[in-house]
Amino acid sequence: MPTIEELRKIRIEKLKRLSDAGILAYPAKTNRTHSIAEVLENFKKLSKGLLGKKNIVIAGRIMAKRGQGGLTFLDVNDGSAKMQALIKVDKLGEKGYQFFVDVFDIADFVELKGTLFTTARGEKTLEVADYKMLSKALLPLPEKFHGLQDVEEKLRKRYLDVIFNPEVKEMIQKRNVFWSSMREFLVKNRFLEVETPVLETTPGGADARPFITHHNALDMDVYLRISMGELWQKQLMVAGFEKTFEIGRQFRNEGMDAEHLQDYTQMEFYWAYADYEKGMEFVEEMYKYIAKKTFGTLQFKIRGFEVDLSKKWEKYDYASTISKHTGVNINEASLQEMEKALQDLKIEYDKKGFNKGRAMDNLWKFCRKKIGGPGFLINTPIEVSPLAKKNEKNGKLVQRFQIILAGSENGNGYSELNDPIDQAERFEEQQKLRDKGDDEAQRYDKDFIEALEHGMPPTCGFGVSERLFSFLMDKPGRDCQIFPLMKPKS
């Protein structure tokens, strides 16, 4: 069995044969008249010449090549579909036929001109009268029936994985429908799509560790955004816009697992004159719309849970849920008691910058894994929600909701904090936590405080990342990215 390098050397020699024959191995132009999908869809009419000339031209990658005597059958795929083509010595002549057989390989892109017919076995086929090289492949494709087997290699060479795995191609197409349908829903509801800075001098809008880079022209360090322009979109609420949203990439320099990515797509909307209760109604409707458009159903199997988006969405009280699953009353327990509970439950947690808010969050995440949803987590303590408006009946809680699906958070919304004094105080508390070692705590943003002091109307904000798509696909987040970040091979 020849090695990859030996096969490449053989193909380089064939490349030279093309050059010696005065044939371009990588021409810029093709005379393709139809995609293969169009040919198959209109096969009868095209084969009878009812749609113009009988001679048609297709183009695509050779996926298989089978020779017998003076006949060679090809499978050609152009991305829209696959069809069979027939190369015959009595059609091309001995020289033309043999040149094709000797120089054209599986994986090459070719242009084929000819007429259509159906074989005795009922296979729709193009009988080739002329051919042209479009791109000579110097490396072979993976073995036909097995493709790429190594998981890391599949993600690293996604282009090969797509060729041999229709499910990956379908996932990429569904991913497009997912974000397109979300955008469509928001635009239909008169939200204005906006763009906000990716580089920020003060990262804000989330509890997360940012990536840092250097801006050469201004000679200063800047941060890649950790939210989808939350503080910028709120400034647009100050400016008088009623409904805005942004879909784009954001970056968090945190751990990597099945749910967490560092470079991913997020959507956030901001809706003036609406609160978190209106937000819950709107988001439930949006999720159903997206799921139906993307997957054609509202029923999903996700990580062992049966999730039915069409049923009544539950509401889960933060403190009651923690008490139910851990026995801890977070309203009365001390930090030491919470930490002991975490240890007793064998819950791993980061001791750096550990505080009451982090303790509550770790307890909640333990409980969350037991909830299938769909539903909303409500009545979140103020310690874990520095940007949300206080509950008007209980100042220790905030007006926040999280979408719970299959044991995880799949969306997060608030009645946004628009009291500049309250916001400044909370930024100060967050800064104290940073000073004690909590590097995910938020920074004080004086420009945002100044904007709030000009007045921002009551506003509901909501964000959801591509985690939702990966959950509905029931796959790890990295598998649902087209080109996930991979560590280079050493």
C-alpha cells in the first residue's frame, strides 16, 4: 500500500503530464450549464432536448472511478447532488480515453460535456463527449467507506469530514437556518439589527474572563468583547431606540467543555418599555419559531431528557430549587455552610476569589443538571446578577430569567438595571470582588454610568448563544461549529 507521500508524488507527475499537453490544471473558468441537482430534477426534459440543446455540461469532484474494458464509470458530486458519468473509448477515441484514465483521479474536479441517458439498471447517467480538468487534487481522499475515523482529525479537517459525512453538511445547513430564523423572527417583530464594537477598552455585560490584545495604532491594550454589545445596546436605548439586536461573535477566555466555547456566536436583544415578564413570553414564542423552522419539530431528545417545547413552560424558583436538591437554604446559610455543602456534594469549585455569589452559583448549577425543562429560572439573588433590576417586592432578588433545557442554561434575560446610582454601587461591589481575586467579576465602566445618568427607559434584555443550537442537535458545542478552534499539531 503506497504512502500518502508516494501517492502525492504520482499525482505531481500527472500534473506535469497535463502541463506538457498544454492543459491548464487549474483554469479559472468553467462552461457548466447546470448543477447536478438541476440535471436530476429535469432529467427527462433535458435528455430529450426540450429545455434547449441536448448537450449539457456539469462540473464536480470525482468521487469514484470504475473501469472495465473501454468503459469507465464515474461518480461526480458538485455539492448539490451526485450523479453517474460514462467515459467511452469509442466516443472519445483511444488517445482521449486513455489520457483521462491515466491522468484523472478520484478527488479531481472536472468538467464533463455530453448527453443524458438511463442505464439498463435505471441509473441516470451522462455520456461524456468531452472533458476538462478544473482542479487537480494532489492528495487522495480518505478511504471511501470509512472516511476520517479520529475525532480530532474530523474537526481539524472538517472539509474532508463534510465530503464523507452527510450529517455534518446537514448540520452546517441547519446552523444557517437557525440563525436566519432567529433574525427573521426579530425583524418581523420590528427589532433593528445593529453592530457594536468587538474591541473594547472595558469589557462588560457578563461575568467572564476576556481575551486581551494590543492596539498598535493607539498603543494600548484592548479586550475582545465578552457580550454581544450589552452596554452599547443599552446606550442605544438611552438614545431613543426601542428595539435592537445583534448577532455576532464574542469571546471568553475560559474553560473548554461540551457546553463552553471561547469563540462563538451570540444574539442579544434589548427592548425598551418591556420587563422580564414580557421577555419570557416573547422568548418562548421565539424558541418555538426557531425550532420549528430549523428542525421541523418541537419535540427533542437531548442528553437523556425528553424536551417538548410545545408543552407548558415551567417556572423554577432559585432558592426553592436549591433547597429541594441540596437541603441548603441560601437565604439563611453562611458562606462557610454553603462551602461545606459543596464539599459534601463533591461539587468542584474554583477557590480563587470564592464568595457567596460564586457559592450560590455552584449550588444552582448542581441542581440545574436535574431539570429537563423547558422552563424559566426566576427569583435569582442579587449577588449573582450585578446588571439586573431589583425585584420591587424583594430587594434581595432581581428580575431575571434563564431558559432551562436538558439540565443547562440556554438563554438569559433581565429587566435591565437603569438606575445609575444603583448600577454604580454594584460596579463598585464587583470591583471589590476583582480586587480579592475574582477575575470574572465585572469592571467599573464610568462611560456607561454617565450614559445611564442621561436616562434609560425600562428595558428587557436577553441573550442566547449557539449552545442552544448544539443542544437541539444533541451534540457537543465544538461539533456544531463549522471550524472549531484546534490546537496546532506539534
